[in-house]
Amino acid sequence: MATNKKAESNGAPSRPLNLPGNRIVTLDEFIIRSEKDFDYATGELTGLLRDIGVAAKIINREVNKAGLVSILGVADGAENTSGDMQQKLDVYANEKIIECLQNSGECCAIASEENDSILQIPSVGSKQSKYVVMFDPLDGSSNIDVNVSVGTIFAIYRRKSDPEGPANVNDFLQQGSKQVAAGYVLYGTSTILVYTTGNGVNGFTLDPSIGEFCLSHRNMRIPENGKFYSVNQGYYSKFDLEMRRYVDNCSDQNYGLRYIGSMVSDIHRILIQGGIFLYPSTRKYPKGKLRLLYECNPLAMIVEQAGGTAINTQLKRILDMDPKELHQRCTVAIGSPAMVEELRAFIERYSALPL
Ligand code: P6P
């Protein structure tokens, strides 16, 4: 099994890539240079990451002109597996990612927020891919019509099933700590692709003039502490006691509240400025709203690789959670280590639950 020689638990690469400091480094070049970090790398992971980069450029093109074409609004009454009204653009994004992954055949199956069950990807030629890909094609898509940034989130795992046969759901029901790679694309004031293969986190900003993602955020490290907390304060009265006490504490400490309602955007800000993102249990979502497999796990890997912490509100490490079904929800507290530890103290002190 290919292993990453340099994966560090705290995400600090033992030896960052030796990259030129004085010229553009494209995503493709970076991925190819990084390939040598993996023993027995066969180029499939490289191909997968490049496929995702292509899909991101295609989605970006449509997101950027969504207001100009009839791609806004809700897809003709369709609902996704979450019961959310499917926006036309997230249906489009889902189709484009699947097409890109099908073209190269670098993965044997996919799972998406927009699809009830897994989708087999026919092998191209004699290739028997060893990877599966999970993704939320357009997270925060309800924000599209009001021009708020949205994102794509992806996770890549090695399949566990017999390579001679079809993939099955157990190839996807793996702990987040088994992710081979994880990342997101944020379609915001600029479009940035951030990913990790277990050897630190790097960000690539799309340069529309050349149509390339270019290295812009090298070896990202989250600040140890922060002055912003990110939670939907509108649910305050529905929070458990420990969460209300923690939110009160944030207010007492004059932390700023920043909540975009698009997880990728909130997490990206926290990666750069520090802070904590929370989606605890609420009356509507007693197990939390966010999806473990294709939202929380990939973002938890990114944040941990950048030196941060990601737990659920029962104080379990997100990446150690055992998934039971594809679209499983979970509570989440993710961000600067010092702020997550501060929350942990409140949960230990006020929680009525056996922790
Ligand atoms: P609420 C977007 O719908 C999303 O899945 C995340 O991107 C975001 O953080 C969260 O839900 C917002 O949920 O309940 O605060 O509107």
C-alpha cells in the first residue's frame, strides 16, 4: 500500500518540497513534484487531483456567471438526499465532477451529497483504480442566488474491496484518518483550491488570465489562537447548556462573530486568521447538520494538517469517528487548537452527557 513517507500527526511536513521561490508554480507542477513523496506512487492520485482541478475550473466558470444564465434557482423541484432543494448549479457541479472523474478512470467509484448511493466509475482501458472519491459538489449552494461564496469539498480514500470486483459502500465508510487526500475549492473573491495528501496544506489561486491554479499559500499553518467564533447564533436558545455557556464566554471575551453560512468559506477564514467553527446539536439537527464523510472529515484533515484541532461535541476526534452510513451527520468544533481546548473545558464542565 502506498504510504506517505512524511505524514506527520501535527501536519508539519518533515521536509517541504524544494520549490522555486521566484516563479509561478502551477497546481499540476506541484502535484507531479509531490508524487515522489509516495512510495509506489503510480500516478493515479496525481491524475485524480488534476481531474478535480479541471472540474473546479469548469465549475468556477459557471459560478462566476451564475447571475447571467438560467442556472440560478432551484432545479425543477428536485431534492437531494439531505432533503435540501437542489440548486441548479449544484446539480451542474455534481455532473461536471463526475464527468471529469469518469474521463480519466482514476477512481473506481464516487459518493456525492447529491446522490443517494455510490456510483461505480467504469474502468478506462485495463486500469483497475485503487481509489474512491467522495465530495460535496457545491457546499453552501443556497447562497448562490445572493452572490455569497460557495465551495466544493472532496476526500480521496483507497478502496478496501477486491479490485477485481465493483466497489461497495464499505469502501466509503472509512474513518477520516484513512483519507489519502482531502481538499476544497472556494469560489469567492478569487477561486482557491486548498488540499493536503498528509504532508502539510497548500493553497492554489486560479489565475484566469492563464487558466491555471498557481501556488499562493505555501505550507498553510492555522494560528494557535484566534479572536473570531463562527456559529449560527440564531440557534442559541436551542443549544445545549455547555454550548450556550461557551458562546456567552466568546461574547464576554469580545470575540468577533463571523458566520457566512458556507462551511468552506468559514473554515478558510479560520485557517488564515484563526478562530473556531461550531455546528453543535440543535432541535432541528440533534446529531448536527453537517455531513461526516464529505464535509467534516476532509475539512478536519486539512485543519489538522495545518496544525489545528477538529472534534465533535462529545469530544471525539472527527477523524477517528466510525461512519455507519454515507450521509451521516455529526456535530463539529474545528479550528485553532487553543480555542477548541477552551471549548473542551466548557463541555467537560457543563455537559450533562457522559463524555
Ligand atoms: P445553517 C450550507 O447549507 C451548510 O451545509 C454549510 O456550508 C454551512 O456551514 C451550514 O450548512 C449552514 O447551516 O443551519 O446555519 O443555515
